Amino acid sequence: MNKYNIKELAEKLERCRNVNLDDVKLEEVDEITDIKIDRRKPSEERILDFIMKAKNPYIFKVNGKLVRIKFSDTDKTADDCLTKVLENLYR
């Protein structure tokens, strides 16, 4: 993993994290399927590759639709949240 400048990637994440969606132009956002990641690499390297290759790893397009991801500052996992949603739907 020597090819990654971790400090530079951390700075990129910090810059990209709080971008205002009103300032984002759809035509300047990456289509997620255009970002090619080698699936044979370990997951840590795939994550670093994605951060490095994406213009903004928090904002991208899926089938032309703008998608923004955010992470909560909590101990809950995505599995915990999805399980809770399903439990509430199928009571």
C-alpha cells in the first residue's frame, strides 16, 4: 500500500465531506460505474483506490441520479439500521 499518500487522501476526504449539494453540477460528478476498482485487491486497498479515483467519494451518480453518502457518528452498523427498518416494516 506504499503507493497511497494517506495524508493527501485524508485531506481530500475532509474537503469533500461537507460539499454543499447546491454547488454540485451533475455533469461534473462521477458515474459510479465509470470508477474501475480491481476486485482482486484486499478491501482496504479497494477503498483507498475508490477515494483516490473518485472526484468526490461522497457524491456520485448512479444511472444519472445524484447520490450522496453520509456516515453517522454512532456505533450502529449499516446492518443494524437495515435490520431495524425491516423489523418495523414487517411487524
